[in-house]
Amino acid sequence: MKKISALLACIAITLTLFSGCSHVKNAPVIGIAQYGEHDSLDNCRKGFLQGLTDAGLKEGTDFTVDYQNAGFDDAADAQIAQTFVSNKVDLMCAIATPSAAACFAAAEGTDIPVVFVAVTDPVKAKLDSGNITGTSDKLPVDAQLEMIRLMQPDADVIGILYTTSEPNSVSAIAEYQEKAPEYGFTIEAIGVTAQSEVTQATDTLISKKVDCLSNLTDNNVVGVLASILEKTNEAKIPVYGSEVTQVEKGCVAAAGIDYVELGKKTGAIAAKILKGEAKAEEIPFESITDYSYYYNSSALAAMSLTLPSSLSDKAIETAAK
């Protein structure tokens, strides 16, 4: 009897596990490919999952997630995308331009849709047609330049660090260089090819006596923002961020977007695809135009800067983290 009872118990457990596995297996699988870990990209992922939830989809029931992080490694990024295709995921969410390019290339010839988030210039990156859509985090360059002019009336040169292989950064640099003269600035831009070069490039900008730095959403640069700020704080050179978390980390101010909200919009797009309401190729990518002004009062004080009255009513103070 004990043997029979034990056998029945094993069968019951096996059936339970099989039932659970069957349930999860039948739920659409979303492969999330994130280029690397920093606050902006993490917030994109957080917002993406929230956007799916807000659209009425429940994780574990209506979809499951396979999250992979490339650690800012292009080869790893490509491998992640290829693995998703081999595993026949139902949809790929690509966070940042390199991941979007890798997923789109891997999905070619399949019916797997790609939804990207935090791609600054989808057209330049050639991610604007095919079985792909998503949201663009194009920077409000005019607003940023106007804010810097108000904050530093006597400033002449803005320093910018960027990765030469990131289409979003190259596009942003071109726009800065085009528009800076309208606000009385020149741009001193230094390109890097890897994250390990960023701190040395920061030293170079400091040696050129730039009046401030304006940070992009460049992944290699944002990934070592703390090291950049350590050097610029010592040199008393203000750094302006491009979104709220960079200001929380110690940038003096920013005209930028909220990446959680960007992710939510992307999640809503993915939900339409998963529900069968539209195909990715039928949904144009969205450029987010809403932005806010953010400031860090401690960082401003450290740089002997004050928030102009024209910004004080609309700027949002961030809590340092």
C-alpha cells in the first residue's frame, strides 16, 4: 500500500508539473534583449512590462519573458538575438539601438516581430521598415541648448562624449553641431569606440577647458556616468543630463524624457501585436515629443549655479540617488 501511495503521489506531482509547464509553454514568449545595464535602459524594461500589464496582459498567463542582457557587448547582443530566433520566441523587445539592429537582423526571414525602445534615430539605423516598430527617444536638443544658455549665460563651449559606432549618438552629435551656433555655442565632441575609453576622453574634454558637458543617451557613456561626474565635479565643470535618472545621479539639470513612460508606450505597441490587433509592419514607430525639465539642487549648488526664474515654475526637482 505504501508503494502504491507513493506511486500515486509521484503521478500527481508529475501531472501538476506537466500541467503547469503546458500552461506556460502555451503563453507567447517575449524575448527581451537589453544592450546593457544602466538606469535608463532598466527603466525602459520596467516601463515595457508595465505597458503590457496596463493593456490587460498578465505575465505567466498571457505571456512569458526571456530576459537577456548583453553587457554592452555587440557579439553577445548578436548571440542573444540568434538564440531568441532559434527558440522561436513570439516577439522580441530590443532595448537600445545595438540590440534593435541585432534582433532585426536575426529575425530576417522569419515571422518574429521586433519592437524596439530607446532608438534615437530609427531611420538612420535603418529600423523604420519591415517587421519592426517601436519608440524613439530623440533628444529635445533645442530645449537643452536653450536651458544651458539660461543656466550659463557666459558659456561658449559645450563638450560631448559619444560612441562613434552608435547611430543614435552620431545623429545627436550632428544635430547639436547644427543647432549650437543659434544659441551662441560651439561643440567640442570626442568620440570613443569602447566604454573603457570614456574616462580618458573626459580628461581630454576637461583639458580643453569646456564650459560644461551635455550628456547624450549614449550607452557606453551613461554606463560610466559616476566616473565622469567624479572628474567633472573636481574640475567644477557642470554636466547636463538627457533624462531624469542622469540628474538623479548628479547631473545639474536636463531637458529630457521619462524612460519608464517611453517603455510603457512600447509595451502598449507590443500588446497590440500579441493580441493580433495589428502587425509590427503596420505600426509606424513613435517619436516621443513630450519632455520635462529636471534639476538637482545639490549639484547646482556645488557648481554655484542657480535655476533661472523662467525655468523654476516648470522644472522638477529630483531626489539624488
